[in-house]
Amino acid sequence: MNIETKKDTLLIVDDNPDNISVLFNYLKRTGFKILIAQNGERGIEKAEYGQPGLILLDIMMPKMDGFEACRILKSKKNTKDIPIIFMTARTDSIDKVKGFKLGAADYIIKPFQHEEVLARVNAHLNLYKLQQQLKIRNIQLDAFARTVAHDLKSPLNTVIGYADELVEICTEGGLLDDELMLQLKSVAKAGHKMESIINALLLLAKTRKSEEKVEMQPLDMSHIIAQAQERLIYTIKGCLAEINFPTTFPIAKGYAPWVEEVWANYISNGLKYGGYPPHLELGAETQDDDMICFWVRDNGQGLSKEAQDKLFTPFTRLHQERADGHGLGLSIVQQIVERLGGEVGIESEIGQGSTFYFTLPAK
């Protein structure tokens, strides 16, 4: 992709007039619009109102050095994404590592080599533009997906409502023969499955929005698990599952509606891929790092290392012949738990069942 850079704006922040003059004259000739600041404070101000496409920032400046200016720029909402290239006469790796940790995109070494400066500037400008385009596309895609999902839910709820009502009426009155009754139940089941997929996609989209805040509160885990089980009551009864868990749990912090979704997915996964009948054990323990590990252990056939590596990939199902699902559950679990500051994982051996776990911060 060839991205035009003729009208791009660069900000040069340096207290040395000679350095500014060298860069200004060369970059101006190559078609850039140039802003100049001779100290860190002024550089931050110009970055905020000028919104340059890239900042060339000297490290060694009086009062506020380049590292501090970079830290402040990366902490502000309207400047945090602007790429910063540090300028320095020092080649110490310690300085470079410090700069990269603060969010710098690159370094150029004094005395300047014009061709190198231009190449690095153009490379990071192009990358920055592509990132901004991707961000816009993601916002548009998210808005489109939410609109489509909500528009689908209204007529789908009508279909599900009528289908469920017809199943109930025909069952009580014996109005249909067995074959037609089976077909009617299939319609209702398909409607509920479509609703589950739409809800899963909406939840996945919500958890992927990094700017959306969730309030972390102490969790009543026993109550949350009870609610998750209530959602799965027909499946639990249908497969004659046995589920055991302690009466009390260590208190973790999280967002209850999302944590309920984690348990619902883990328990549902255990019901699908556990033994015949499924026997699930739920538990928790406090770790040394102030995190609490919660788990669901099943009596299934266990998973190979290769299968474990695919588990949390969206739209992946390991046993196509056994389970009727859409392959989003464990991907959603991972998105949720990482947003809440924890991690997910599995311990499994062939023939020994599987233990799916997730961690959350302790209260």
C-alpha cells in the first residue's frame, strides 16, 4: 500500500537549535509540515493541539527530559497513540530499553543520517496510519455487528415464543403425530440455538472493547454458580449429570454477570465432553500471588496437548461428532477472565479427564 506523506505533520522537540535546523531544513524539503518545540513542556502542548502524525523527541533536555515528556504524552488520551522516535547521541542499550518501555516506537542516533531519518519516519507514519484505519474499521464493524444482532433478536424472539407455545399446546392436546411433533421441537430448538449464538457474539464484542469499564466487586460465588446451573437445568437432568461443589468459596473480585457466563460455559463444556454420565467437581483455592484459582474437573476422556492448544480459539470445536455448539464458549471465557485481570487454562491427560480453571483477584 502506497500511503502519501506529503502533507504529514511532524513535531520536533529539541533544545539544540542546530539539531532543529538540520532536521527542519531536510524534512521540510521532503514535503512535511514541521512543528518545533525547544523543551518538553512546550512539546507536550504542541502535540496536544497540533496532533502531529509523529514526534521526534530529544532525550537530553533541561528541566524535563525526553523520557518524562514521553511518559506524559503516552498518558494523555489524545496523544497516547502518536508514534515517538527518540533522538540521542548515546547508544546505551539501557536508555533504549527504558524508552521502549515508555512506549517509544524507535530511536535515531546523532549525528543524523538523512536517509535513515526519512526511512524511519516514513515507516512509522505508515504504520500509525494503518493502525488508525484499523481502529476505525473495528469501530464500524462492532457497530454493524451490534445493530444486526439486535435487529435479528426481535423477530427471532417472536419465532421462539410461538414455537415454544405451540410445543406446549400440542404436547398437552396430542394434536400432532410423533413425526410432526419432532419437527416442531426442532424448530424451537433451532431458535434457541440461534439466540444463544447471537448473545454469545454480543458478549464477545463487549468484552473485546478495552475502553469499556466494568466495576469489580466481591463475588458470592456459590450464588453465581447456582444461577449458572439454573440456566443449564434441562441439560443437567437430560444427561443425568452429577455436580459437586463446596458450600463456601474464597471471595474473589470480579463482575458477577461475566463470571456467571464463565461458569455456565465451563459447566456446559463439562456436560458435553465429560463421561457417561458426566460427573463434575467444582472447587477453588487461594494462590500465593493474591489470586484465586477456580476450576471444573470432569470425568471425560481427556485431551492431547495438540487439542489443548486449540481450546480457546474462536469457532473451534474439538469433537464435531459429539457436541452441538457454535465454538464460541471458551473463547468468550478467555476474553472475560483476561478483562477481569485473570487467566484461563487446562490440565488434562488422555484417559484422566480434564480440569478447566480460571483465576481472579482475591478480595
